[in-house]
Amino acid sequence: MLHALSLEPCANNLKLNIPKAIPTYGNEPKHEIVKENWEEISKFHRDVWEKVARKLFVLIAIILELPENYLADAHAYDEDSDDHLRYMIYNVRTQEEWDHAQAYSKGGHTDFGSLTLLFSQHVAGLQIRTPEGKWQYVKPVEGGITCNAADTLTFLTKGKYNLLIRAASQLTSNRFR
């Protein structure tokens, strides 16, 4: 698992992967920013698991007619896993920088894992590719979380929860009018 802060020139964003705050990862190296804010970050990470992800896993299990805690137990917070918090900051770009970046990301991407929770930023916008192959903007909800089914959940549910191909794009104020 990567724990370093990195800048990807084409993506123009900063990524910081943060492991769960459990004893298994107690000796993992942490970026200085994480060390300075560990108490708040670890509480937020646990809260997102308890108040959002766990509840989504229970709901999905019920819909799939599985035992209620089937998926939640498979992603138990206190167990060793690849579940992590990825903090990403999208920097403001010029139109020329966006045009250059689009040459590398026309196809979009999916995410590895079961769920991706996206918290709104007002620098980059989220687009999803519709089943017809068209790109559509997802209107951000102030204080909301966008939830994506990721590759593993799509596989485990035999496609009942389809993953969406998505991409970050330039956010402008008139996209949702």
C-alpha cells in the first residue's frame, strides 16, 4: 500500500493513501501531514466505515438476500485488508492543462475494491459513462457522498451492481443548469 504524497503531472492531483487505524498498520510510515493530523484522520476513517460503508454493505447484502453482515464482515475495519482512505486534491488547471490531460484519460476508469466513496470538491467534476457510451456529469450534493460500486463488488454480485466508468473533468458553474 502506498503511503507517500505524490504529484502526477498528467493528472495534476495529489494522492495520499492512508491505512486503517488498527494495530496491524501501527508501524506503517506516515506522511508528515498525516502524523500531524492522525487523531482527526483516524477518527474520520473509522466514522466513514461505521456510519457509511458498513451500512451500505449491510443494505447490499439484504438486497442480495445474503446474511445481513456478510459483506460488512468481509470488510471488517479491525481486520487486515487493502481497505484504505485515499485523500486526493485536484488542483485548479488552465484550459490548456485540461485539454492536455484529456489526451491521457479519454476512456475513464473503474476502481479496484468493493466501494468507492467520493466526497465533493469544487475544482474537478465527476463524469460517468452511460450504457450508451456518452459522458454525463454527476451533480455534486453539498455535504453528500457519491458511492460507486467498484470492480470487486461487481464481480461478487455477478453484475447486479454494475461498476461505472468514471473520470474527473473540469468543473464549471453551468454544467448542471
